[in-house]
Amino acid sequence: MGFPKGVKRDFDGLEKRRLKAAELFDKGHTQAEVRRKLNISAQSASRWYGAWKAGGQRALHKAGRAGRKPRLEPMQLMELEAQLQRGPEALGYVTQLWTLPRVAELIKKRFGVKYHPGHVTRILQALGWSCQKPARQALEKDEQQVRHWKRYRWPHIKKKPVPKAGP
């Protein structure tokens, strides 16, 4: 049941249909007539009629957001982003790398809301942050020596194909 992945419900369109049904009920139309005119199921017509009868047109308005309410308020998200912008060093970490456990710890300390580090990704994506993996490179690396080695030493070490005997 439900919608295919990636397809979202049109909550505004659904509300318009319910309000249109309320208008038709106000004018004295039966559930069957409303069902035919709006091309809805008998179950929906019955449910909408019951809601309209109990609470009028107002009962058929949108209920609000679907799903669980977020644990962080919009102002807290803005403050979290400001903290992230400052960098981990400002909060006492040695490296300048934000990790999911570090962000989860920041949220817990700052707002008292505990998130599993794996779920912090959703919050960061909502803020427009993306996962970045730092390039690993030895601090002692000398590009000039690497180029020299690749040019002069490597060709002598590298295996060469054994020539095949002729037919």
C-alpha cells in the first residue's frame, strides 16, 4: 500500500478535493453523488461525510505535517549550523574534522537531544552539509622525490612482459 518510492502525496490537492466535497454536502448532495463527481472511493466519501457532519468544513482542512515532529526546533537547527561553521577546534577537538559522533555529541551537549551518529546524517543533509572524506596524505611526502622515483627508479623495477616465442 502507499506510493512508489520517490512519489509524494499532493496534500494541497487532497485538501481541495475534501473542501469541494464539503461544498457539495452543504448543497445537499448525497455521498454517492459526491463520490461520482470527485471520482473518490465510497470509503473516502463516507469518511469525509462523517468528518463534515461532525465538524463542518473546517474538519476537512489539512491536519498539518505528516509523521513525527522533529526533535530540534528550527532555531536550534540554525544555532547548530552556526556551531558547525565555527569548526570542531572551537569546541576543543584536536582535528578540524567533523565526524558524525562529534556532531551527535554537540547536539547532546548543546540541546539535550540524543541522536544516534548514523541518524545525524539526515540533519546535516537538511542543513545542506554533505559528507566529505579528507584526502589522506603523508605529511612527509615530497612531490619532487616522488616524481623522480616514478621517472627513473620505477621503470627499472617494473616487471616487463616476457617476449613470446615466434610460431
